[in-house]
Amino acid sequence: MATKARKQEIVAELEALFEKSQVAIIADLSGYTVAEITEFRRKLDKDNAKCRIAKNTLIEIASSKGQFASVKEMTKGPTALILGYEDPAAPAKTTVQFIKTLKKGAVRGGVLENKVLTAKQVGELADLPSKEQLLSSIMGGLDSGARGIAGILNNVISDIASLVEEVAKKNHGAA
């Protein structure tokens, strides 16, 4: 059993993680081996996210002060806490895919921008394109728009040049 000092360390660590997070996902990873959880954590590291497993009371104490206070509603039974720091969709995607692949465990819900998410909404968040994909599609749209404008301007300039050339030929022929 953890000592009071160790519990305070865990709460302080969780508070620091909550403070930096944009999204919190609550999952039940019961039945997972240490190797499977280690693999899951490595995948989350690539998404700039963390997975912490702690006693529900410690999670509730650590989350009580900030935007993740509603996490308390989902901490029943074995709880894994997945916290994302940049792109909220990335840890949701990794968590949902990992649970589907291993066919054990379940997402209970999450919290994003002070709003409670159901397990279904976390799944929908996981289906969103990543931040990088969205930015690249926006840039592609802007690039194609700029190319279209450049093409139109080029055609107008070409038409004006042709018109000037025709006028010059007529004036030269009339002189």
C-alpha cells in the first residue's frame, strides 16, 4: 500500500499532467499485460500523450481543481487515464485503435475543453483527421486558389498583350 507521502507525489504528478493537457480520455484496460500497456504507452508517446494508471481517488483529487473535474464521473473500476498535449484527436485515435486491435478494454469517455465526452464521442474524435492532415488540406486549398488566380491574371495579361499587338498592326498598316 502506498504511503501518504507517495500518494501526495502521485497526486502532484497527475495535477502537473492535467495542467498541460488538452484532452483526457478515460479507459478500462483490464486484462492487458505489462507488455501490451508498454506498447500502448510507446504509441502514445508518438502522439505527445501519456497514459497513467492510478487509484480513482487520486485521479479525482488531482483533477478536481481544473477543467478536468468531470473526469470524476468516469472513474469507476480499473481506470487508465490518457492525457493528450497537442492534437486532441491523436491520443483518441491511438486509444480507440489499440482497444479495437486487442479486442479487450473499453473507452469510458473523456473531457475536452471542459466538456464531457461519451465513449461514442471519443470514437468520433478519433475519426477526425490529424492536425497535420487538416493543415495540409488547408494549404493545398490555398495553393490551388493562388494558382487559379495566377492563371486568370496570366490570361488577362496575355489577352491585353494580344490586343495591343493587334492595335499596333492596324495602326502600322494604316500609316
